[in-house]
Amino acid sequence: MLRLALKYRNRKPKQVPCLCMKILSSNYSTILNNYRLRKACDWHRHNPVTPYVVPRQWNVPHTRQYGMIVVRVLRGALKLRYILLGGAIGGGVSLTKKYEDWKDGLPDMKWLEEVFPQGSQWNNVSKKLVEISNAIKDVIEIDPKLKQLGDEKLSEWRMWFDNRLDDAIEAADYNGTKFIESNDDIKAKTTVSALSLSNDESRKKYESLQSQVEALQTEIMNVQIKYQKELEKMEKENRELRQQYLILKTNKKTTTKRIKKSLIDMYSEVLDELSGYDTSYSVADHLPRVVVVGDQSSGKTSVLESIAKARIFPRGSGEMMTRAPVKVTLAEGPYHVAQFRDSDREYDLNKEADLSELRREIELRMRASVRGGKTVSNDVISMTVKGPGLQRMVLVDLPGIISTMTVDMASDTKDSIHQMTKHYMSNPNAIILCIQDGSVDAERSNVTDLVMQCDPMGRRTIFVLTKVDLAEELADPDRIRKILSGKLFPMKAIGYYAVVTGRGRKDDSIEAIRQYEEDFFKNSKLFHRRGVIMPHQVTSRNLSLAVSDRFWKMVRETIEQQADAFKATRFNLETEWKNNFPRLRESGRDELFDKAKCEILDEVVTLSQISSKKWEEALNGKLWEKLSNYVFENIYLPAAQSDSFNTMIDIKLRQWAEQALPAKSVEAGWETLQTEFTNLMEKAKKNPDHDDIFDNLKATVVDEAIRRHFWEDKAIDMLRVIQLNTLEDRFVHDKTEWDQAVKFLENSVKSKLSQTEETLQEMFGPGQFTRITQWKSISDDQIKRRRVKTELEKILRDDKHLPVLSYDELTTVRKNLQRDNVDVDTDYIRQTWFPIYRRHFLKHALQRANDCRKAYFLYSTQGTECEISCSDVVLFWRIQQVIKVTSNALRQQVINREARRLDKEIKEVLDEFNDDEEKKSQLLTGKRVTLAEELIKVRHIQEKLEEFINSLNQEK
């Protein structure tokens, strides 16, 4: 390196120091720190031109260069040591983690603790093993012939056995609970035992132990395989959940495929639509379905359950259980489940708990459908049953025909059942499944005559004889043959079948019932020798196949005709709509209700847009309207009779503010809110786009919401505090307020005076001018009151007269009237006096108000000692201030709280009405609504029929 530095001695002066610094900063600092190298660098720094001569003794020998190479190699080796050590430590940690993961994935082996001995038992085993080893060494001798085969080999085996035995004892002492032997150990022990033990019993024990170990190994393997499968399943589910999470996280919209409905489900929906269809156009529901009819307790429900392969209906001991028609749609599916039309819950028919809940739900629905003291109902309970191997069809289970009614039945139960049964069987395309109880006499049947009336030719009737197992014991086989061949009854049918629907046990499963049925017909004497019944006429399975085939044959034959009928009805309805409402779109009740709902809520929003000024004006007017009568009758007039007017006023006002005023104020606020909302509704009616079909609905909704609405209770307490504080102020502050109070007093007095004049005119009759111009006359009572009025006005010449007449005054007036042949009592005089005195008082009050108009300066300087008595003005100023602060508080409550609460209550009423179809039918009426509902329903049914026909044709 020194030579490298000296090689560039001829470079420019500025480059040499940099080169030296580079050398000093390299990895060879150990060498370059040498004194001689620093010496040479210093020379070139101070003498850049003069070459530096290296002393001879400074030349570095080659041996030192080799030493440097060795040092570098050693340093690289030391680095490699650290790399290897770090890799070993990291690999050990990774291996430990892998081992822990592998150990956690192993199956639970705690069951081995119950198989192998534990604790002290292992100590006993170890002691026994030591004793056995000693006994083997001391007692058992090796056959001499084996010694000839090789003493060395035998000694080697014995040494190996001793070592393995000692290891086993140490392992037993150390673990206490685990003792595992490998297959090699077992084979070695087998060899030693064969060489050492000649006892047959020991060999058998060993073989049994070996077989147990093999069985345990097999079981462990099976458990491991089971856990491995569960682990793979969980990993698969985890991957699926991970994919779903990523989809949700990235907000990717997945396109949901439309689930294709089965053919029978589509047909069932059409029947459900038709069940609620009511029309005046004579388009009857003639679509095929299987109608199950029979006498009560004849087994018709059991036949339906056998076809559905599930015991889904409630049962009773002889009592009527089927109280309403139950439409059951059977469809094939991978799982055996049931579901109601108006519910999303699926009942697993393979679970007894779900079956019990399903039967309970059917019973509750049946009882809920029976109203008004009736025993049976026409409301259809619609449900779907899906399962593997089920035949596709739609069945309707009807209440059983009864011949005698019990005391707990309605008086029209028998006739209602007959009418219901006839209604369903009168459908010319309905398949009648006539159920006959085989255990009773055929002559006692009620259903056969009813079926014969509806289908006399038997072209759509299938006869089913139930309880054949009981009939075989009670009836003659020849009689059964006649029944099943159609020769016993005059009723005709397209098929005759015999079934067994159980042994009368409620707890029997459907599989047990079917097995019992097959065993019965297989061993029945009805099939012996020549046989009475053909094999295809028995079992519920054959019946189900026959009914399904007939059902679909009937559907294919009649569905086109029904679709054409609804198409013609739709055309007629559309034509009528265009003629009557050419500019309107047909909207049903639901759509009209939604539109009315939006309009009502919009008007509620408009309520919050009323200005504060308008609210306060309306509240001021309503408050004085509610309070004016109380102010005059209970405060102003009584205080005027007292010598201490102001004191009486303070007492009366405080009592009023503590008791009646807050409640009256809230009442005035609520009436103002109602009035303003009603005004908005009336204003909306003047809109050119207003539709009067909503008027009845809107009025009913608003009335119901207002009836439910109550002002918040805490508002009364808040108003009481505000009003009491306001009434404490007894001094008018400025001239403006004084003028407003005077004006308020004059207007109030004039209004009251006008009411009093109307009362007096009614009491005394019209004046002379009115009688002449309008040809009116006065009554005798009015003439008598005019005489009393004349006498009373003489008393009122004294301006300071009290409001009440004294006894002497009453006597004087009465005697004066008697002198004129007018006989009246004191009460009659008092009744006449009251309005006369009120008019007298109000006129003087109006005069005082006029006098006080310009007396504010005297009032402000002299106060209550003013020469002009203006206490009336101060009273009405205080009342005016109370009304102002009350109206302001009520306005804030209306805007901030009550309007929103009213909006909430209107929404609740609308939601309730929306769920009540009967209520909507009452509020939305008229030809427009009825015709639109009819048209929408027919169009919907026709579309579903066409969809079903297309699917049916594709299936062909």
C-alpha cells in the first residue's frame, strides 16, 4: 500500500491528500496507521513537487504480504462461524415451532389414560417385571439343543432383552403413565418368549396383548384419519369464508342468479292468487286440484299425510281437528321440509321437534281463522311440502262431513261444511279424492251421496277405502271386493284403492306406518289364491302415483282454456278503464295509499315552514280567545267590586297562573297547531293537481293522529314558571307598551261590549226601527223584561253602584212593577240586572281607557297615586305580557318538538292503516279504485298462467 501511495507522487498537489485520505479510510487502516506511511504522506503534503525517497530499510518484505493473506483467510473463517451459528439457532427455532404445530394437530390421546395403568400401578408393573426377569434368569434353563445352535447368539439375545427390560423399567418410573413399545420390540419379545417360555398359557396372553395393541393402533389410525378429514373440511370452509370476505371488502357486486321455480310451485302460486280473487265478471276458478273429502274420522288426513310422507297435521281423539281448508302443495326436493306461504321458516320434517311445532302452528292458524262464534272457516291455510320421492300435486284437505252436531258447535256447522265441500267439488276440473272408512258399514257413509251429486258419472272421482286391516277382520272379503270394484255403491269413480294408514297409534312414524301397510297387504288373505284385490289397487304409494298422473293430465287438458278466459276478462276490463278514465293510469289501493302517504307527509313538512311571526299571531289570538272570558268574569269584574283593586288583582292573577293558566295555554297551543295543519290541508285542496280520491283517507289519518297526540307534560311546568315571573312585573316600562296596553284594553272591552249588546238584544227584542224595517215583533217576555230594564236603569244613575242589587233595591223594583201589573220574582230581576250592569260597567271602563291614553307621563312620575286611575290599563298590560311570553314559548315548543311528534304519530297511523287491508278498502273507495284493483289482479293472474303454460310446454 505504501508503494501504491508513492506511485502517484507526480500527481497534482490537491489530489495527493485526497488519495492519502482514501487510503486512510479503507479497510486496511491497521496497516496504514504505520508511522512510516504517515511520514510519507506528510512529505507529499508539504513537498508536492520533490519526490519522496523511500528508505531502503522501509521496504516491506514478501513474507509479511503472505502473513496478511493468512490473516484475511482466518477472518473470513471466523465470519463463516457466526453465519453457521446463526443459521443453526434459527433452524432450531423454526424446527421447534414446526414440532409444536405438528403436536397441536395430533388427535386427543387422553383416552389412552383409561386403557393403560397409572401411578402406583406402574410401580407394581415395574416390580413385577424385575421379579420376572430374576425368575427367568434363575429358574428357566435354556434347552441344550439351543446351545448347540450357538451359545454366542443366545447370550446376545439375553443381553439385548436385559437392556430393553431395564430401559422399560426406567421409562415406567419416569413417566408413570406412558408405556409404548415399537413393532420391533414386540417381535424381539416374541422371539425371547418363544425361546424362554414354553408355557401355552403365557403364549395365549401374549397373543391377546398383541391383538389389543394392534386394535389400538387401528383405532388410533382411524381417529387420525377422522381428524384429518375434519381439518381438510375446516380449511375448505376457511378458504370459502376468506373469498367472501375479500368480495365484501372490495365492494364487488355479485350478480345473483334468479332461482328457477319448479312447475308445481308456479302452479301453486296461481292457485293462491285465485283464492283471493273476487270478481263480478263470472270468471270462476276452474283450475284442477285434488280435493280430499270424507266423513269425520274416516282417515282422510292420514291419507294425505301418507302421500306427503310426514305426519304434519294435528290429531284429536274423535274431535274435529280440520276446521279450515288446508292447501298442501307437494313437490320433489332434496330435503324433506315444510313451509307456510306467508312465512320464510322451513320445518325439517325429519326432526320430531319441528314436526311438533308445525302441527301446533297449523292448529293455531285454524283456531285463529274461526271468528264470530263459528266452528269452521273458509280461510285457506296454504303450505308447501318438499321432499325426495314426493309426487307433484296440489291437495286441499277439507273438514270432515258430520251427521250430528255437538253442543260446543255453532248451529250452522253442518250446513257450512256441506256448502264448503260442494263449493270445492263443484269445480268441473277438480279431482275428488273420496275417503271411505272401511271399518264401518258402508251404508252409514255421508260423503258418497255428496260426491255422487257433484260428479254423477265419476269421471274425476278416485275412491279410497281406508283402515282395510280392520275391515278384513270385520267384513266379508267378497263385500270388500264389491266396494273396490264399484258394485256396492251407486257412486262411480275412475279408480278404487285400498290403503292402511296406521294402527291407530299417534306416535308411529310414517316409515313404520308404510312398513306395516306393506306387510299387511303382503300377508293379507285378500291376495291369497285367486285374490280379491289387484296389486295396483293397494298401498299409499300406488294411490299417490295414480292421483299425481290424473292431476297433471287434468292440468294439461284445462290450463289453456282457463288462460283464454282470463285473457278475455283482461281485455274487457282494459276497455272499460279506457272509456271511463282515459287520462289516468290504473293504480291499485296500495299504490294510491303510498301516494296519499307522501302527500300527507309533505304537508307535515310544510307545517315547519310557517314563519315565526305567523305562529305568534295565531297563538296570541287563540290564547286570548281561550282566556278572555276567565279574565273578565273571574279577575276584572270581581276586582272592580273591591275597594283594593290592585291587591285583589295580584291575588287573582297568582291563583290563575298557578292553576288554570298553564293548562289553558297548552290547550290553546294544541288547538293552534291543529288549526294551522287543517288550513294547510284545505289549501292543498285548491291545488290544480289535487286528487279528491285521497280526501277521506287524509282526513281520517289526521283526525286519528290528532286524537292520539298529547302535549308534553313538562311543558305545563315550564310555562307556569315563565308566567309567574312575568306577572310579578307591575310597572309599564315605556310609552309604546303603554299605548299597546290601552289599545288592547279598548279592543277587549269593545269586543265584550258587543257580546253584551247581542245578549241584551236577544233578551229585550229588536228595536223600533228594526221592527218597522224588518217586520219583526217582540214577545210578552221581552215586553216584561223591557219594563224591568226601565226600573233598573233608574238605579244605575248612580255611577258608583255595586255589581249586586241590595235587598231593598230588589223590593223597590218589584213593587214598582206590581204597580204596573207586572209580577216578577227576584231571580228574574237579577237575570235582567246582570247584562244591564255589565254594559254599564264596560262603557265606563272604555271611558277610563280613553282617559288614560295620554296619562303615561303622570303614571310614570306618580305611579299608583296618579290622579287618573289607570289600574285597568296596568292589568291588561300584565295580561298582554303574559300572552306574549306564553305564545313565544308555545311557538318554540311547536317548532322544536310538537310538529315532529305529530309527524311521528301520523307516520304510525299510516303504517297501521297500510297493514290493514280492510281499513284501506273503507278509505279508498269508488269505481276508479275497484276497477283498477280488478284489472291489476286479472292481469297478474293471466301473466302467471302464461308463465306456467310456457314452462309446462317446455317440460313436455
